[in-house]
Amino acid sequence: MTLPASAPTPAAGAGRSLLDVQNLSMRFGGLLAVDNVTFEVRRGQIFAIIGPNGAGKTTVFNCVGGFYRPTTGAVTLDGQPIQHLPSHRIARLGLVRTFQNVRLFKTMTVVENLLISQHAQLEARLLPGLFKTPKYRRAETAALERAAFWLEKVGLLAVANREAGNLAYGQQRRLEIARCMITHPKLLMLDEPAAGLNPQETRDLDRLINELRAEHGVSVLLIEHDMSLVMGISDEILVVEYGRPIATGDPAAIRANPKVIKAYLGEE
Amino acid sequence: MSGFSFLEFVQQIINGLTLGSIYALIAIGYTMVYGIIGMINFAHGEIYMIGAYVGLMAITGLSLFGVDSIAAILLVTLAISILVTGSYGWTVERLAYRPLRNSPRLVPLISAIGVSIFLQNYVQIGQGARDVSMQPVLTGGWRFGPADGFQVYLSYMQVLIAVVTVAFMAGLTLFISRSRLGRACRACSQDRTMANLLGIDTDRVIALTFVLGAALAAVAGVLVGMYYGLVNPFIGFIAGLKAFTAAVLGGIGSIPGAMLGGVVLGLAESFASAYLQTEYKDVVAFALLILVLLMRPTGLLGRPDVEKV
């Protein structure tokens, strides 16, 4: 599955490329947070962005996900330009994300969190809801079944009716991933999914991400500091420093790249 | 103080609960809007006033058509007032608040004050500034107590207010806790950005919140109109202020809090009028607010502000 470093394959890539980011830059006043970043995530790929703190990784995420409007550059999801779309439209096109800090609906139950993310797919008109028409009930049952499937998958079925805010941190992280996956995304973006996890939980996460790709065909774009996770899981890695891309390649190439060692790994 | 009997105490409870029901219905509108967009809708009192006017017109119209069943009058009037007032709520949000959604917090607040002044004057122009009265729809009640002493009076209207209020609150509670849209409302009040990212049309949820708040204010308006038989374009100001107080007292953003805050405020006013002097009722109401906020800044049932990132 490993691909050559940033192989420019315009002819073959047309069908295989899922997310295409071209010359992306983001300027905040005098600060050029992201400087001319180009990368491509292919279908079924696990792609990682790494770099020291403040390198601009999350800013790249925010530009891709529609949180920020990039100063320059183009972002294409599945052939469709998305850099001008609002984030909820991008989400509906199949690009969903988690955040560095867990953003669950903390006072709602675990299962409600999963129902909420299906809201866009469920009909939510006022009157069918008030009168609970058979159609409404059927859709609600189906939504609950999907929620149960994903809770089982991430090992949270036993705590389905607890308030999400009361879960252990690792469980909250897994719930966030389930909440994304239940919408059948094409691309799952994870912003530091292993942050705050213990080694065992990190290994579970590694397995979960691989399972998601194998069983549900999702591509993954992640930002991560945990090198054991990144090196083990990624097909391709982009290294950024001070907003600029300094290397792209598979884990072995990145590990051996002197620029990367100097900028990043050398400082560990 | 010694001259007050148990029966008089009961009477104050009845009066307080009646008043408190009205405050609670209006307070829910404040608290729901605050819960979702963090804004105090200062025009909400005027929405309630419009609800009362629409109710009065509906009742007058129905009696012109010769409808005399109390149940029919009540149901049709409530339906009409909820529909019309709900559309006012929707329109106000659409025209005066939505365009300012991403402005600094003070801006929609000023806009709300403007809407409030506008609506008050708009009703004055249309309906005149004087009291408009109507014939009572529901009269009579029960008396309890000794024939020669103080008698507790419980009017049918007071019972009706309590029943209608409880019914609408139960309906709202069910809607919020059980329905899909209610779930979306709760999600938006916790993290609007995230809800939006998950594909929820937050503008629609916000509009719904305004419509629901306006509908409950309409119910309050109709009930007050029927209870006192009087409306004027200025009733929205003080009622809005009191209901806002009730919402803050209960914990702004919390729906059960608004209900509790309304009842507590109603009881406090009622007891103050009876045991001190009528003029002191507002003093007691607002003193109570200050006391509660000193001891529990988040209100009776409010949660501390969740950190937003």
C-alpha cells in the first residue's frame, strides 16, 4: 500500500485521488501559518501530517475542513473544489473530523451523540416528530441500530446510556471516532487522536483505525505527535516545519531523511 | 403579621402559582434563546404582548361568530395566537438577529432593544395606546373556608392557567428530550459549531427556538388576557423584565430553571403583596434575584459556563 513520495500521477490519479491539496497557504496578518503546502490523499490511504508544535498542522486541517478560508490554494475532495464551502457542506460531502480537544456533546448520552451526527440523514420535520409517524419511528429505529453497531465496534455498547462527559478520556476519543464514522465519510480527519491516551489505548486506536480502513474503506488523514502510532500506521507522511512542507514519503524514508531528523525527530 | 391565617397563606400560594405560571411560560423563551445563541432577546416581552392582542382579537372574533363553548374558544384562540405570534418570533429572528449572527455580542442586543421599541409602537399605531378590554370568557370559581371568616378563592381561570401551563411545559419537555429536532436543539446549545460540522442546519434550529419561545409567550399572553381581561401595548415591558428575572433566577439557559424561577418569583411577589405591601412586591422580587445571584451566580438550576474553545 506504500506509495512513492508525492508521486505526481495526474493521469492515473484522477480516479484514485480522494483529497487533493494544491499550494495551500494561510496568512494571519503578518504570520504565514501555512506556506505553500501541497499533498494528496488517495483512496484507502492513511496519511499523516507531522511536525513540531506550532508548525501549522492544525491550520492545514482547518483549511481543508472549511473552518478557515485559505489565503491561496485549492482543495479538492473527490474531484470537487471545496475550499469555498462552509464546513457543514463539506461534512455532508464526506469529510469529517475530530478535534485536538474532545468535542462531544458532554451532557447528552453516548447514544444520543451518535444519533445527533445522523441528523442530516434523518428527516427532522416538526410534525412527523410530534405525531411519531411510522416512517419517523422506522428511521429512528434504523438510526439506533447503526448507533448500536458503531458502539459495539468501538467497545462502548455497555455505556450507551451514560452521559458522554462522564466517560473515561480514551472512551471519549473512541466515541468521537464512532460519531464521525456513522456518517459513512470518505475521509476521516483525526487531529491528534492519541493525545492523552496510555500506550495500551494507543495500540487499540492503531488497530481501530486499521479496521476502519479495511472494513469500511475510509481514508484517513491524521495529525499526530505519537511517533509509534504514526510510523506504524501511516502509508505516507508529510512533515511540516514553520508552515512549510519539508518532506513527504513513507515512514522509512521519513525516518531516514536528515532534514526531518534535524527539524523534528532529532529534537525528541 | 399575627392576623394572617393558614387560609390566607393558601390563598397567596394560589395567587403566586398563577402569576408564576405566566412568568415561567415567558421565561422559557428567554432561556432557550440564550441557551442556543447566548443572546438576551429583549424583544421577547413585546412578543408576549402581541400574543395577548392576537388572543384578544381571536376571542372577540369567535364570540362574534357565536362560538360559546369555552373549550372551543380556548383551543382556537391558543392555536391562532401561537401561529401568529410564532411567525412574529420567526420574522424578528430572520430580519433583526440572523444578519448579525457573527457580530460582537452587544450588536444583536441593541438590535433587540430596537425591535422591542418598534413592536411597542407598531401595536400602539395599529391598536391605540389605551387599554383594550374584553368580556371574561370564564368566570366563577370555588370558595373554601368558614362563611364568616376569610375564604380561599380559587377561580376557574386560575385552574385553567395552571392546567394549560403544565400541559405546554410537559409538551415542551417531551419535545426537547425525545424528538429529533429537540435533540438537535440540545446539541446546538452545547456546541453550535460542532453541531454544524455534523451537518445540523443550525440556522434552522435557532429559528425553531425563537418560534417555540414565541409560541409559549403567546400562550402566556392569551391566558393573561383572559385572566385580567385587559391588554395595552405596554404590558410586555414589565412582564418581559419579570420573566427575564425568572430565567436568570432559575439559571439562564436551563429550561427547568426557567420554570422553577417563574414559580419562585410569582410566589415571592404574591407573598410580598400580602404580608408587606403591594408596592413592595417588585422590591422583594428583585431583592430575591440579587440574593440568589450572590449565593449561586449560575442561578438555581444553572450549570457553570462550559469552557468553549
